[in-house]
Amino acid sequence: MSGQGFRSILTGSFSTPCADNPTVAMVEAGYHHAGLDARYINCDVKASGLADAVKGAKAMEWVGFNCSLPHKVAVLDHLDDIAESARLIGAVNCVAIREGKLIGHNTDGKGFLTSLKTVTPPAGKRVVILGAGGAARAIAVELALAGAAHITIVNRDASKAETIAALINDKTEATGEAQAWSGKFSLPTGTDILINATSIGLGDPNAAPPVEMGSLTKETVVADVIPNPPQTRFLKDAKALGCTTLDGLGMLVNQGVIGVEIWLGRTLDSAVMAQTLENIFGTENK
């Protein structure tokens, strides 16, 4: 008898629709490269099936799963505990299962923060975030917890921006500010970091958020949450001005790496995972 086992470590994702989500390819490439006998199962779970899916993962002794739309808030009802930043964000996209207990995390903002730290420390920085959806909220909270000084949320519906700004002011040491977005947005003087957290540019290499690019300086760090195409028009325009840029591909890869660290305590090779996504997106764009 050989000592080989035939039971894989199980992880995965619950979302709907899920067929276009490439996370499974990225994470399984990381597992394979690390020599881990682990699987990432991409599951199409409707809203009405979430409770059963969570019970199933627990019953089958999965070590964890990701939750994407439309489950990031609904899953809160099925958890035993929630990490601090996820509690502030009010949404969970990563659940760890430990001894039958479900612990919720949010890796959306953490993935961004890991990318940002490769080029500049967030502490003391003045940040502008375009958009006020889930990504904007997660990034704002993580930046505030990491010591950012001032965070401005810019959105067409100013009330959504005000909600995030109030959260930053009430629950963190940072200062939050909301601005209504009409016409081309001009960056306030002294802004260190500009982040596109809208979906403008997703799948469209010619679309860019309406920003007065002349208001940027070459010292501005410019980031985009969009992973496909990795080099958005927004980032290309910023790079032409001499800005340091961060693409959404890195954020997506870092989210995957952080999720596996939470589940397994192992750090996957981010370069292997990024190359897998680049291959997929490159094929899609041909």
C-alpha cells in the first residue's frame, strides 16, 4: 500500500452568474504550482440556495469559500464571526471554516492594499476614490485602517459617497469627505493617490472615467480596480503623464493569495497566478 491519499482540500466560490469568473483558473494554477492537493470549485449559487450551499460546504468539510455577487451581504446571516474590516465594510467575500465555525473576511480592499504597498505606504496619504460601490467602500475602509489621513469619495449619487465618508469619520482615525461628480473631475491639490473604483473601462480598452488628467502630477499614484483589460485607458493616460500606476489584475491576484493564506496558511506564487489571468484575458481580447 502506498501512502498516497485521495482526498483533496476543498475550496471554492458561490456566486451567480459564475461562468465568466476566472478565479478558479488562477487559484488552481497557484495550488498546482505549490504542490497542494487542493481544488477550487466554481459554483453557480442562486440567492435562494445560499443557505444550503453554506451548509453543504460545512458538511463536506471545505476549508473555505469566496462569496461574490449577489451574496456578499446575505452571507453575513450564516456566519459565526466576522473580521474587523469586514464588519466595517458590511460585506464578506471570503469565508474560512474552522472546526465547524464560519468566519467572514473581506479581501477586496486588502488585495488593493497589498498592491499599493509595493509602491507607496498608505499612512498619512491623501486619497481620492472614484465611485461609491462595494469596491470603493472596501478600499476606503482598508486605507483608513492602514493610516491614510484623508479619503475623498467622488460619486454621481452624492448620498452614496456621503455614506462611505460618514463611515470613515465615525469608525476610523481618517477623515472622510464626499464630493458630487458632475462633468470632468479635477483632482484636489495635494492628492497622493487616485483610485478608479468604478466599472468604467471594464472590457472596453477605450473607455475611461471623466477625469481632468491635467490636474494630476507625476507624483500621483494612480490605480484602477478593473482587471480586464489590465492596462486600461485610464492607466495608460496616467502613465503617459509619468504617474506610477497599479492595475486591477494585481488586486485580483492579491485577493486570491490572501484568501488562500486565510484558508490554508500557505502563500501561493502570485506571479504564476497573474500569468494565468494574463493568458486568459489575452485570449479573450484577441
